[in-house]
Amino acid sequence: MKKVIIRKRDVEEMIRYAGEQLPNEACGLLAGSDQGGERIIEKIYYLTNTDASNEHFSMDPREQLQAVKDMRARGLRPVGNWHSHPESPSRPSKEDKRLAYDPKASYLILSLMEAKPVLRSFHIENGEAETENLEIRD
């Protein structure tokens, strides 16, 4: 199991952004690096959910391209994506598993269904999801 490291202030910003997108799912990309068995998330990208749905998301293709260009300019690389679940737990849905095309990516899911949001990271391959060790650092 891979360890995924994210900054507390980035998690707080994800929660804020996801709250602003309610009742729809929020989504975005993750940029960073892999170092010695750890995945370090160094930048979060906040993209438009073009589906405008509370049950699924599609990221705006132009925004995705712009984000990847920005990653390259910063010396980072795509390491995964994230989205929120406004009304369900922090675990991949059947659709999330079906649409997880990159087995090298980390998939972060932020549940907003309870008073305290829950963020978890997953490795998804061949329709199977495994929890990754997510460490939130100051």
C-alpha cells in the first residue's frame, strides 16, 4: 500500500471548494511526485464539473489541459484526481471504479455527507479499489 501525503491547508481548501459546489460533486486534478514509496501531493487543481450532478462528474477538458501545462511548467506531474461525494461515503462508487483508467493514479474522494468531511485515497485497478494510506501534514 502506497503512502499519499497531502498538506492540511490543501485539504481545507478542497473542503471549502467542494462546499461551494454543493449540491453538485466537485472535482479536480492532483500534481506532485513519487519519492521512495511515498506520493507527495504538491498542488491541487480545482476544475469544473461539466455534468453539474450530485452523483457523478466530468472534468472540463480545456481546464484539464491547462492544469497539465501548469504542472509541467512547475516541474510536477499528474499523480491522480479527486472528487467529492456530497451525499455518500468516501469510497469509490461502481461508476468511479469503472472510470478509473489509470492504475498509477491515486483517487481521492471527499465525503461531505456527515458534519465532519472525510477524505480518503484509493488505488483502483481492474475495477478493484484498495485504500491507500493518506497522511495529512501541517
